[in-house]
Amino acid sequence: MYEDIRRNKIKTGIIISIFILVITLIVYYICMAFDLGAVSIVIALAVSIISAWSSYYYSDKIILSLNNARPATPEENKQLVNILDGLMVSSGLTSKPRLYIVEDAQPNAFATGRNPENAVVCVTTGLLEKLNYYELEGVVAHELSHIKNYDIRLSAIVTVMVGLVVMLSDLVSRMFLYGGRGRSRDNDNANPILMLLGLIALIFAPLFGQLMKLAISRKREYLADATAVEFTRNPDGLISALEKLEADNNELKTANNSTAHMYIISPFKKNADGKRKRTSSIWSTHPSTEDRIEALKNLK
């Protein structure tokens, strides 16, 4: 586990560095498209550094806002609070995560934050209503595993920074669509290599970001499941919870592509035509629930 934590911290530093470079190139390209001249590189660096800093320190607030989450209260969510208190001992975490609730019928949950000292566990009202004590314990333990393994930092930063890259790409697309490129073709101050790299980043960064999210979330779900069983000593609770979550047909109203990989199972249950999605494919944000359940049964 400690080796996984160390690797996650290193990966976070590498990913932040990559995104600073990508965002710098994209913003430089945009600035030169608006004919801002030599000051473009300064603006690009400032935007990329500020976005990276904001992603690190405010990713949890951004993600909670995107999901319309509200704080849980001991009076309304006594069972959830008691489960978290019990798991704090077995998990070895020294800082208690904040609890948040999303008003939605789909049973689901996620964790976020930049480190265990600034972490959040968020569950839907559907999860609280449809799961029994031991099933809910298994889900909360799974999310605490993500916190302890520092998956939350990696996932949250990727979520926010990929979202920013997609927004910048969309801005440039609209700029070209409405003829807002200005005189950049004739701008002698533009560095042709940086302009080319910026264009490449605009085209491929959203795809790269999506593939990165898929790789991170799929691999880490198996580890979080196994670690949750270490915390609870009860694989049956998490197995039963996953079965209920997979069988539920409700759609998560606040779900979006930016945060889907953070949930314990994919919040998207149906395709655009209304038919139920395949449990797993090459573009799935999660491994199949059947494979996860089989892996948990092998731990028994």
C-alpha cells in the first residue's frame, strides 16, 4: 500500500507538470490567434500556473459544486456518521473526512480532496435509502481506501485540469467557427514551433485526458475494493452493495463526463437510445462490476 501511495504522489507531480505545459501551449496559441504579440507567453504561463494551483487547492470544492452536494448532518445521517467513525479506527486514517450528500435516487458514492487531511466522502440519498448497514459500510470503506491511497488527489486534479483543457479547446473551436482568429496568420512575433505544438495540444489533449482518466480509475477500483475488505473484514457487505448498485436502473441527474470516473460505479446506466449500457468496454470509466465481484469473492 505504501508503495502505491508513493507512486500516486509521483504520478500527481508528473501529471500537473504535463498539464501546465499543455495549457501553456494552448493559451499561447489562443493569445497569438488574438494577435497579442510577445506578451502571449507571459499570459500563457500565468494562466497555466494559476490553473494548476487552483486545481490542487480547490478541486474538491469544484467537484462538490458540479455534483450539487450538500454537507451531511449528524441528526439526519446518524448511521452514515457512525459507520465513518467506526471505520476511522480500522483504516488508520488520522483525519476524519467531511461527509456530503447528493440528493439523487441512484445509489452511488465518491471521494475527493487533495490529501487525507482535506478529504470528502460524498454519497447519494439513494445509497442511504437502499443499502443496509453492512453494505453501506463496504461502500464507505471503499471510498476511505481511495483517500488513504491518495487516489483522490490524482483523480481530482485530472478531473479539473482535463475540464479546463476541454473548455479551452471549445473556445478555440468557436473562435475559428465565428472567424475570430484575427491577424495571427501574419503575426511575425509568433513562434512557429510553439504554435504548432499548441495546435497539436488542442487537438489531442482532450483525448489524452480522457484516456488518462480511464487508466487511473479502472486500475484503482480493484485496489480500493481489496483495501475496503481489509478495513471491514467483510467482503460480503461490499459484494452485496455492488450487486445492488449495478442492478439499480436510476440515472444520476448530476452526472457528467468530467466526474463519472470518480464514482464507485459508473453513474451512466443507459445509452442515448435509452438502452442499458454494456457493463464494460474499452471506453468505460470502470472495470465491469462482475469482474470486481469475482475478485472480491476470491479474497474470501
